[in-house]
Amino acid sequence: MMDVAVIGVGQTRYGMFPEKSLKELFHEAALAALADVDKGLDPRDVDEAFVGTLSTGGAQLGNFAPMMMEACGMVGAGARHIENACASSGFALRDAVSAIASGRAKVAVAAGIEKMSDLPRERNRLWLGISGDVEWERLAGTNFAGIYAMMARRHMHEFGTKKEHITMAAVKNRNNAVANPKAQFRAPLTLEQGMAAPNLASPLKFSDACGITDGASMAILCRAEMARDFTDQPVLVIGSGAGSDYVAIHDRPSMTMLKGAFEAGKEAYTTAGITSDDIDFAEVHDCFAIAELLAYEDLGFCDRGKSGPYIESGATLRDGARPVNNSGGLIAKGHPIGSTGTGQVYEVVNQLRGRADTQERQLSGARYGLTHNVGGSGAAVAVHIFKAVE
């Protein structure tokens, strides 16, 4: 199996851009990724391309991936659309890694895009619902806010987790995003403000949730043995894991564990040859604040049921022992569904290179970074581990 390296990453600013087309957003992210390959890459030399999107704008294009490749000059690449709900580009990355590791491709692209501002909020809620169990969950009247609220309630009941613990994740991520010029929401938040925010689905407040977002991102990968031909700062992809679970939470044995995330993390650690203790920082899927606490446990950052005290300890703050969602996460950086997974890669790769867009956000001494991308309420999960080249 071939070793795999990331040689370039690019991302648009996340936000609401109704005036921009899908092609424009994708073109912007692709240009940034190509420019990041500092020794140059001919776009026509890309062998395989995997483009993640849920197509929330209703853009069910039969040749979606080739159209996006056309927008950035990568015509001729074997391109396909990857759809796995909110984990679409996390799985696009896994496929790109596999294409290179198997020897099938020398250079591959993993990318993601979503244009959510094209639909009114009511239609967006309807469209997002297709990522859950439409027959049993949606027709019963629930939605993702309600599902994650049930997870939060159960976690509080089983482990004594406090509402303050859940809101601490939202507060941390909102405050992290203040220094991130690519983040959607850059206003600071206090714990008091978060606790007093309007109710969304009890115990979750509006400040505990991500918003509607447009954006695109791309990672360019190649065989590690070739990486120095393209850049002086390659970053190795040393671990890749994926898992799945029942789509509806009522079919799962536990509401306080994402088994798919646990299995994906276990596979990623095994392929990387490290343990959770080695991870210096992570970007995790905090679509709702409780999801970040569940990620701490599923990924082995703390013991099961101990994520409340773990976040209260300050371990996941920017200056903590293991910073989590230094970018602002989905809650503050934004959650353009198809772009989220490769957007996490953009953050991790730049951190490992020492290239954070502001010095305030740059983490020091990081060697291993992790991304955790979840589809729906945990039905599909991709986890990847990255290592700085010394």
C-alpha cells in the first residue's frame, strides 16, 4: 500500500452567498488549493476526484462531479459525486486516500461543496430531513434538533452531565471563531448568554446549534514518495477509519454513544499505529453542542460519560492539553454540509504546517491532528489522522 500525503488545501469563507453559483464557490476553493501546492501542479494531472455534497439547493445534477471539475480546469479526472449526508466530503477524503494507497492514482482530489442559501429555511429543514430515517423519525414529527436534544437529555440522565457542560462547547467554539477570517459567525459568546439563549429543543438552545451555510473546500493528495516534488510542507494521512450505524436512534442500543464514530476512530488509530493519547488537537463534528461531548467519548479523549467534567477542565480550549475545534467548529465556522469534512482537513493541515491564517489561532508543537465527520445523527462517520512531516 502506498503512503499518502496532502500537498494542497483550499477553502472559501463560510457564510451565506446567494449571489454566488456552485461553480463559483468550487472554483474559488480549487484555486486556493492549487495555489497552496507551492511548487505547482497542472490541474490536468489529477487522476481521480471525489466531490462530496448533499445538494441541499435541490441541484440534483446527473454529472455533478464532472461539472465541478470543469469549473477548476481538472477536466479528464475520474470524477464522482459522494453523498453521505453531512459526512459526504469526509468519505470523499477516504475514497481519495484509498485511490492513492491502492496504487490506482498518483494524484487525487477530495472536495466538498454546499449551497444552502438557494432555498428558504422551510425547504432547507425539509431537505436536511432526508439524512434521517424519513419513514420513522420524520413522519413522527421529530428533526435533528429534537434527536440531538434527546441524546443530550439521556446523557444528562445517565451521567449527571449539566446543561452548562453542553453550552461550554458552544461558547468555546464561538470564541475560537472570532480570530478565524473564514468563519461564518465571529461574535464572541459568554456562558451566561448561551444559557439564556432562546430555546431550540430542550435542553438545546439556538446558540448550541450550527446554522445554514454556503461554502466549498478541497484537499489535493498524492503518493507520499512524490510529495516533495509538489511542496516543501506535505502532511501525511496516516490513519483512515469509517463506520456506520442504524439511521434512527430508536434502533440503537445506546443514545449516548455513536457506535459508528467509535468504530471509525478505532480503525483510524489502528491504521495510524497510535492511540487517542497521541492526538494533539482535533476538529470534530459539533452540529449541536452535545455532539462535541459525545465525540470526546467516542474518540477516547475521555472516559465514557465523563465528557462534562472533561470540557469543564479546560482541556479542549485553545490553550488546553488537547484543543478541539480551534477553527470554531460547525457551530461557528459553519456547516456547509458537503464541504464540512474537507473543511476540517483545511484547518488541520494548516495547523500542522504552522500556517494558521492568524497567529492568535496557531497551535504550537502539534504533531498529530484528527478530523471527525458525522453524517446525520451518527449513521455514517469518517475519521482521519494527519501527521506533520518532520
